[in-house]
Amino acid sequence: MYRLLKSLLFLLPPEQAHYFGMNSLKFILKIPFLNRIFRFENISTVEFCGLTFKNKLGIAAGFDKNANYITELIAIGFGYVEIGTVTPKPQEGNPKPRLFRLQNDEALMNRMGFNNDGCDQVVENLKKHLERDYIIGGNIGKNKTTPNVDAHRDYRICFEKLYPYVDYFVVNVSSPNTPNLRELQDKDMLVEIFDSLQEYRSLQATYKPIFLKIAPDLGQEQLEEILSVYNEKHIDALIVANTTIDYNVLNHDKKFALDQKMGGISGRIMKNKSNDIISYLKSKNSNMKVIGVGGIDDKASADEKSNLGCDLIQVYTGFIYRGTSLIQEILASKPTYA
Ligand SMILES: Cc1cc2nc3c(=O)[nH]c(=O)nc-3n(C[C@H](O)[C@H](O)[C@H](O)COP(=O)(O)O)c2cc1C
């Protein structure tokens, strides 16, 4: 069924298709009989960092930036939803067009630039989910106009405001579309951000895990720094990885990507980059907790991440190309741990 829907959606520009598709799903799920068609039976829950996830498969950050489609994403089978990236103040993001389908590579290229309604509005949207049996993660970032030296303040603002409404946090320092954001992956900057968030958390009655989302383009030296921050700051888990700016991963659409000049690439062509980083980190610390994301587009690629030791996984681009059939394929089977 998604094949037919996809041929219609792909007639629209990608961003329009996104909102049209999700608003249509919202409408369909209000029809009493139809809201049952996606139910899954006997899916194993996952315990991770003290939280119980309905299943291991989440929708990655960027898909539901403003927490508008959580109910629908859970209804079609996702085990959890990571909202955001949310910034303190609302911002429009980069000029359109800023999202491209690279269909020959089954990839996406985006330079959205953290378009979002700001954390006050997102909090209002999250208030509809106070009573729930599913996990919501809050992926947080800084406004474009905030200089890196003050970035820790932006993360703290989002953290404090969202704290009562989400179950875990993600410090996103790895989007390629906010100028210089990736410099926040340097040790000193990370320590400053985590010190501030952990200080606030230590004063709260409930402990909420904080994850760090990293880029797939980090060299060995930078990965060593990440490892040392992970250990020193007792970071709860890493999310590996954000989109790549290495256009060499593209087999067919490299020239198009190079002509665009700016944007992160996602989808199956970045799978190996993401897996290589996960393997490297796990080889250094086999107990490290990692959520695997990047290039999952079938059961085999989902199992690859599980076999690398990722208890949780996430998808974005695979879902655009394969729709709900991808969720069904991944969840209908047990992961085969090596
Ligand atoms: C259009 C688009 C927007 C995204 N926005 C965000 C974002 O706001 N924050 C974030 O941490 N990751 C963002 N991502 C990255 C995804 O969460 C994910 O890490 C990446 O796409 C790799 O997974 P995939 O190959 O399954 O797409 C975005 C990805 C896409 C395609």
C-alpha cells in the first residue's frame, strides 16, 4: 500500500510531502476501525538506561521536530519518538529548498538548519502526552544566532523547560547545518554543556538520562575525545550517528550533492560509516551504551546494528522510502545476536 502512497507523495516537494503524509495519517487514525490496523503483537520491550521502551525501534530526531505527530508515530509501531531538535527560541531554519530526495541512492540530503517552533511551543505540544505508556526523547540544540561560547546556556534552557515532559534527552552537537555546531564536539565545549545539564539534573527528583549524538565524520582523535568525555562525565549513552557531509558515500548523486554545496546525507549509503564508528567505540569500551542510527532500511541492516551491540535503533530515511512496511519487517522478527 505504501508503494502507491509513495508514488503520490514523491510527486510533491519533500517537505510538503512530509507534512501532507503525516497530517493524512493523523486524519486516518481518527477513524475508529482504521486506528487498529497497525497494532503489533508480542513485541519485546527493551530496558535501556532505566527506561522501558515498547520496542527497540524509534523514529530518529528531525522527523517530528515540534512534537506534533507523537501519537501517530507510536500508533504505526515505533517504540519511541525522539522529538526535536528543539532550540530555545523559535527559528525558521535555512531558506527552501532545503530537503532533497537523492532517489538513485535512496538517500536524503537536508540542510534544514533546526527549523522549529522553539521550546515553549514544544512544551505546550508535549502537555498532550502527560499520561502515556511510551517513551519520548527530547533532542536539544542551540539557536543559530547563539555563539558557541554561550551554547551551553541554550542547551540548559531547553533542558530545564523540557525536563518535566520527556523521558530522556539528547545533546545534539552533530548537525552539519548550523554553522560551527560540530565544533561543540570538542572536549571542553562538551564538558561545559554536560556539567550544566548534570548540575540541574542533580537537583531534580527524577533522573532523566542524557545521551550525546555524534557525527559519522569524526576522526580517530575526535572519537578518543568523545570516549574520554563519555567516561569522565558518565554520559548515559551515545547516539551514532547524525547525517554525513562525506559526499563520497554517494554512488549516483554525488554531483548533485556537490552542486548543492551544503547539507547532510542520510540513508543506506551512510550505513557503513555509522557502523564503523559504533564498532570502533565498542572495541574501546564494550559496555558503552549506543543507540544505532544511520542507513537502516531493512531487517538485515537493523540486525547489523543490534549485532554491534545497539539495544535501541532509530530510522529516518528508510522510513521515507519504505513506510510502515519497514517497521513491520524490523519488528516482526527477533534480532539475531552474534
Ligand atoms: C530531513 C532530516 C532532518 C533531520 N533533522 C535532525 C535534527 O533536527 N536533529 C538530529 O539530531 N538529527 C536530525 N536528522 C538526522 C537523523 O536523525 C539521523 O541521524 C540521520 O538521518 C541518519 O539516519 P537515517 O539514515 O535512518 O536517515 C535529520 C535527518 C533528516 C533526513
